[in-house]
Amino acid sequence: MIRLVIAFLCAAAACMLVAGALSSAQAPASSTPDLFVTQVTNSARDSFAGDTSANGRFVVIESHGDVATEKTAARNNQDGNREIFLYDYAQRRIFQLTNTKSVLNPPGSPSPTPSPSPSPSVSPSPTASPTPTPVDPTNVKIDVSNNRPMISLEGAVPVAGQHTYTIVFSSNAPVTPASFDGTDPGAPTNTDMNQEIWTYTFTVADVANLSSGAEVGPVDLTTGAFTRITNTPASTAPAAGSANGLPRVADDNRDASISDDGQVLAFVSTASLVGTGNADRNPEVFLYNRGTGIFTQVTNTADTFDAFGLPINLVFNENPCLAGSGSSYVLAFISDANLTGNNDDGGGLNNAEVYVATYNGAAVSGLKQVTKTKDNVTTGATSNVFSVGRRLSRDGKWLAFLSSRPSGESTPASAVGQPAPAQPAAAGATWRCGAFHREALMRPECLVLAPPHPERSTPRASADDGLQVEARWRDLLRRDRAIRGGTRAHD
Ligand SMILES: [Ca+2]
Ligand SMILES: [Ca+2]
Ligand SMILES: [Ca+2]
Ligand SMILES: [Ca+2]
């Protein structure tokens, strides 16, 4: 259900993207385009459009479906695990880029207690039973998946008339997500198989005019190069599926973003990629410069625990988004750490706030806390949601996120947990658009647009000053809502 919701939302986003491209295809440049919606994928299983190139030609999709238009006997997704697909509007074709299978339990494994055969019978020769399509998750020993692709908006120009695009995503396929047939790789690989960051790079000739409607190709877009970016030990070994639960692998490296020119990656890792900088293995934000091959650890935080070892504050840094090119990049992410001294909400506790920083290709500077809020003390609901995906404008000057707090708030909000009216931006306030509560539970509902560095000048009301150490479930709930918008869990 969770994925269905996301799939719907993202399908809508994909449709808008494609509709934009189609609209330009239908109308002369000088006229007002007629928007219409068209369906790109057609599957009984979920598809998620993660990103699009700047010209609207390419859309990267993750899907459990067998949604490629260029299926072959060797390259398809009948098994139904999550693969990366590339939609080329110029060709009106969908290509399957990753080609993997989950590791299944051995066929015919443990049969029940043998009963004596009452009469001689011809023993049927063992025949391989066909693998169900899609496979039964309770029969999966190690789930293999490819996740959350994003594409460089412009890509490099190797020669005139061509562009080299880079797609970044995470995968736990051993060796390479280009091809994995599901054969158990054995120890020690099969006790690792956590999610790692990968890139896929392909070069394609530009099309003169996307709006011409003339088909190009066919150009096979599955022949690009996969490159492993991270290679980390798993925080936990893979867990097989069973009647009691879905198979799971450690999502240790995830939610990658890529710069306009494809040179810089931003992602979350629970591993130490810079020395021993994340020995405690909570999620931290990292940058990777593909030109220099150097990782930069942006955040350096740690969970805190009480004398009994129970968590007081589980610290996360999640969902980095990256904009810019050359030597000027802007990074935004969400964190419940007190990174710049403005997020001590009392008792050493902090809530999820949006942060921005700049990056020159070598070093991070200007880290700043954008939002300044507290969470709802009654419900534990987060005040801010900064979901995975593109949240920054291309110039890095604007960001989009969800908040349940009134923007431009010049007076304290009404009682915590109660709906507050929409409020216009106060005179002199740096917030641009109103946000408002739609539900008493303060569920974030409204898109807030703001310049990258605004801070509220009015302190929050003291209604939630009594915030005390919360139980672990509240921390986890808060974190999940802040990074998933309350609609998507790790899966
Ligand atoms: Ca597959
Ligand atoms: Ca690994
Ligand atoms: Ca850490
Ligand atoms: Ca705060």
C-alpha cells in the first residue's frame, strides 16, 4: 500500500514531466501548449519516476514491473524485482538498464517428513519447477534491488552534438547490476550484499528538436558503463523472506542525488567512507567528486543513549539534494542534529530541520539551518518533511519542502496540535509562501517555497518546552515521517 501511494504520486509527477515534453511536441514555440497526460508505463506492479533530464528527453524509472519496450529473452523483468529503467522520449522507448534477480531458496528445499511409499511407483524424474513470475517473496533468500535513480540534468558534452548523461542509484547486486542471474554468490559475499551507490553513464547523440515528433533510433541505451562508487561492509546481513516477513537487506548507501553536470554525487551512508568518520554507523551525508575520486563527509553526528543503553536521541542526516555545476554546488538535506547550534529544542533533543551548504568541488562551507521549528509534543508529528528527490532549483537559490508550520509566522501558533490558519508572510519576513495546517494532527500538507537561507526571527511558542526524553518508537516515527513524508518506508 505504501508503495502504491508513492507510485501514484510519482506516476503523476512522471505524467506531468512527460506531458510537458509532449506539450512542446504538439505546439509551435510561440503558442500556448496544450497539456495532456499520457501513460508511460503499463504494469500491474509499481513504477516510480525519479528524475528527468533538463530537456525532458530522459526519465529515469525504478519499477518492479516488466516495463521495458525493448524486452528480450535475456533482458526483462518477469521476476519482478526492482530494476532501473530509462525512458527516452525522443525514441518513445523504455530501456531496462539493470538486469538482476534475487537469490532464491534452493528448489524443493526441505520437504516434509517422508512418508513411506505404499506401492511401487515410478518416481517422476525431478523437473525444475518454473519460477513463478514475479517470484514469491517468502521464497527469496536475498532480495536484490536497484533503487531511486537520478540523472544528471545536462550531462557533459564529449563532442559537439552529443551528451554524456550519468544516472546515480543504489543496488545490492554483487559484482555489477548490469547482470546478475540470482546465483547465490556464497560467503562472504552473500552475508554482505548491502545497498551500494552505483553510476550508469551513457553517451547519446542529441536530437535536433524534441518537438519535431520525428522518431529517432532505434538507439540501444543499455550499453553504457556501470561504475561502483561505494564498497562498504553491511551493517546487517541479508534476511530471507518468510511467512512472517519480507526479505530485507541493509540499505546502507542510499538516496543519491547528482549535480547538473554529473560530476558530483550526494548521498547518505551508514558506513565510514572518510577514515573512521562514521564508526557509529548512523546515517550521514556524503559527497563524492567523480573527477577527483574523493569523498567528503558533510555531517559528523552520533546517537546518544542513557545509562541503560536506551536511545535518548537517534540522529539522522537524510535525503541530500544537489544543484549546480563546475565548482559551485549547493547541497540541501534534512537532519535532526544540532549542526549549527540552532537546533537545541530542549534537553539535548532536536527535531528534523532543513539545512543547506555550498560545495566547491573539494570542501563544504556555509552550512546553515534553514528551518527553525519544534515537533508536535502531543503527536510526535514532524514539523518538516524533506523527501528524497530534486528539491533545489537548478541555480540552488530555491528549495521546496513540506512543513506543517505557518510560514512567515509573526505570532506564536495556536495550541500545539490544533489547526492554525494560513498566514501571509509577515512584512519583512524572508518566507515567500504561506503554509497551513489542513488537519489537526499537523500532518504536513503544504508545499513551502523559500529562499535557501531564511530563518524565522520569532521563537516558537513554549508549548512544547516540556518535551522530555521520548521512547524509541517516537524517535523512529519522527525520523520516518521526516524523511519519507509518512508515506514510504524502507522496502
Ligand atoms: Ca529482474
Ligand atoms: Ca557491501
Ligand atoms: Ca556518525
Ligand atoms: Ca528545532
